[in-house]
Amino acid sequence: MPTVHMLDYVAGNVRSLVNAINKVGYQVEWVKSPSDLKNAEKLILPGVGHFGHCLSQLSEGGYLDPIKQHITSGKPFMGICVGLQALFDGSDEDPDVPGLGLIPVRMHKFNADFKSVPHIGWNSAIDTKIGSSGNQSFYGLDASSKYYYVHSYAALYTPGLLEEDGWSVATATYGNEEFIGAIARGNVFATQFHPEKSGQAGLQTIGAFLNGDCFQTLAPRTSLSPGKGDGLTRRIIACLDVRTNDSGDLVVTKGDQYDVREKDGVDAGGRVRNLGKPVDMARTYYEQGADEVTFLNITSFRNCPVADTPMLEILKRTSETVFVPLTIGGGIKDTIDIDGTPISALDVATMYFKSGADKVSIGSDAVIAAEEFYATGEKLTGNTAIESISKAYGNQAVVVSVDPKRVYVSRPEDTKHHTIKTKYPNAAGQNYCWYQCTIKGGRESRDLDVWQLSKAVEAMGAGEILLNCIDKDGSNSGFDLELINDVKTAIKIPVIASSGAGNPEHFAEVFESTKTDAALGAGMFHRGEFTVGEVKNYLSNRGFLVRDFEADR
């Protein structure tokens, strides 16, 4: 296969990018030293995390000048995410660190007054010249397609400024801010979105760059995403609880309270236990249109060395065929390997990222960290799993999974915790409640409410909250809308609604009645009662903007 050189200068999930490059017919040769760039014909610069850290790494490694020389020589260059940001003058994320200066614009943080930050999800990349040049767009970017973004800083778009200097620009809109989603001129092409996580639309973009197809005439479409207005779609996430059965096989179950012994496949109550093999199911959900796939390792596979954890192999295999974001939860903490070797939460996360994960989900340890945060007067230690991982990989890589349950009181004064007045009083007629955090899969309650937890982990650097609800889990009665709305008022980072989904109407309800950023389903998908595609069709028919799932079939 033909070769493309790639520079992995910063921690992050590059396995998926390698898989995507292989998928379109190229192989990767790694740049291991600045001198390697002399032999590079096509160069890709991916990146995640902090702008200043990334540029400092490039500078300290001696890569800045060779990269500039590669670009100046006219050889093909592609930047992805922070790889795009590096081309600009600089970023407010670290004002003291200059960028490469190829594009005379600075990166600014999104305004969080009316939207969640980071910007996470599927949005547009619409060529600003598409109206005057018919259906011709650069590198196959399609106005009707959606691409996966995850970032807090962006280059805000000024009409005509860069086009006058010969740049082709594609933009997306988040809230009321239009920003650069992709940019190209001559031999240079860069995307703020992650093409390797953007399904078939992203693969087409990577292939167009590698094959030198700078401008393409797109097939006519009957409907295009609007050029103005927020183009962010409603995210639908499929979640798989993974554990081992008696034969040592990895299976998907709904909750760790389920026995996974195979037998006839059901327990005494008729509930399904073994719901399939995780890699195959993840591929199925991808093909049905899932915008993300989450694996929850509910047993942490404690009886094997950390480096040989079966979930690492699951991620490696899944990332070969599933080109949407993958999240892994369970066991992301400081631990002791079976041979007595201490392994930090950051080291565990690094293994997962190198195996194909894009995000890690932290549960019980986040509750303990939040308790210590308040016990020390709301001071950050820098030593928690959330802080260490977000510092290395960026806050967009850290999800905190919350398992709260309702505690009813007669009056707000009856508790020190943040309460809401609920529309659903308990049997005793109490119509106030607070949401108590739990650990160990809901088996142990803590003296901490969900408001306290959410604010604490946001301060530590978490980029997203996976908001479960013990009272709703497995009920198929819909999401806890009161809980979701309450948490959304407490924090600026995105929230994923979880627990209770039983049919497509529940997804429409949560998007209509709350400001949740995404919604997650599990059992209803595993049991085959509804597909992800059916949920998306239902939402589309109700007027919600969703990513076209047919493209990934």
C-alpha cells in the first residue's frame, strides 16, 4: 500500500486514525525524529488536548521548523483538531505559546453563556463558496454530511477574510458562533473535526486528501443542512455493559446484578442475561447509526494483568471497523497490578487510549474525589484521576459517570443538600427531594448530592457528565427529566442523559423537555426491541436534527 507519514507528538487516540487510513488504502509510517520529515511525502499532524502543551511538545522535540519546511516545499500536509489549531497565530488557551503562524487568526474559547462547552458532537463543515461554485467542494466535504467535533477553542469565522488570501473555508455553527471547521490552500488541508471518528463522511475526506482529490463535484442532494443556525445534531449513544462469563468469554449484560451463565440465556424471571459479544454488537450499533459507543467494564477484569485486560483487545478490534467515538468505563483508577506493581489512573487511561478509546468514564472514584475536594475547602490537588487524565489528554477525554438516587424530604430545610420540588411525590406525600450520589454500582450511598458532585468534577477538568438515575434504571419508563434539568443548571459542560429509555418517544421527550446534549440507550437496543436507526427516524420525523445513519451502512 502507498505510505503516509504521521507525527504522534502528543498523547491521544491515534489507533483509530491509523485504522481509517488503512481503510482507505494507505499504510502509516511513523515520524520518530525531526530528520524523518525529510523523507515524508504526505504528512498528517493529529492532536488532542491543550494547545500550549501540544505546541510546546513540537518545539521541544525540534519539529516546528521541519514541519514549516515540509509545508513550504509544497508537499501535502493535513492537520487534525489541534493539528489544525497549530497552523494559526495562537490560542487563548495558552496566550504565551505561538502557533505556526500560517493563518493570521487566533483561536478563542466558545462562549458558554447559552451552550455547553466543550463543543462535543456531530456538526457541519459547509464550504463557504458552495453557493457560487455549484456542488463543488474541497476534499469531498459535503454540506449534507455531519462530522464529529470535540473542542473548546475555535477559530471564529470572519466572512471573506481568509478567502481573499486564497483559502478555501468550511464552517460550522454552534450556538450563535460560526467557526472554521476545515480549511485548505494549495498543499495544506486541516480539519477541526476528527475525520477518523466521522463515519463514512470522514473516511471520504481522508481518502480525498491522500489521493490528492482537492476539489470534487458532489452528487446533488435533495436536502442540505442549513448554512446558518446551530448545526449540532442530537447525539444517540449505545451503551454496552461488558463482563466475563464462566467460560471466560466477554459478554454484554444489562447491569452487573445479572448472572451471565449461559444456560438457556434467561434467568428465573425471564430477563435476558447474555446479550451478545461486545465487538459484534458495537459494529451493529455503528451500522444502525449510533453516534457514539460506550463500553462499561462492570467487573474491571480483576484477575488478569492490567496490560492484558480483555477490554484492551475489545477496543483494538472495535476501532478497526467502528469509526465513531468509543468510550470505556470501569477500572480507570490508581491500582495495583497482580504482580504488585503500582499503576496510576493515567497509565490505565493511556493503555485504553492507545487501544482505540477516545474517552474514559470515571465513576466511584469521582465521588471520592469530590468528597475530598469539599473536605479541603474546594482546593484542587492535581492528583485525582480526573485532573491527571484531563491535563494529559484534554477535558474532552474525561467523562464522569454519576449514579444518583432520590431522597425525599418534607421541606428543603430538612436537609443540607440541594433540593428540587418534584412533580412526583412519594407515598408519604413528600414533594421535595435531593439526589444522593452512590458508588459501587449504586450499592453504597454517600453524603454528597449530584449538584455538589457535578460542580466538583467540572472544576477538576471533566469534560462531560454521564447522568444515570438509579430510580429509573431498567424501568423503560423514560428518563428522569427533573434530574437532567437540575444538573444542567449547575454546570456548563455537556450532559448525557441515561437510564430509563424504553422506546423512541423517550428520546424525543428528553430532547424536548431538557437541554441535555445527548441521550443513551442500552437494554432496548440489546433486546432488539428498537434499533438506533428507528430512534433516529422517529426523532427526524419529529423535527429533530440527527446525523444520517444510512451513510455508514
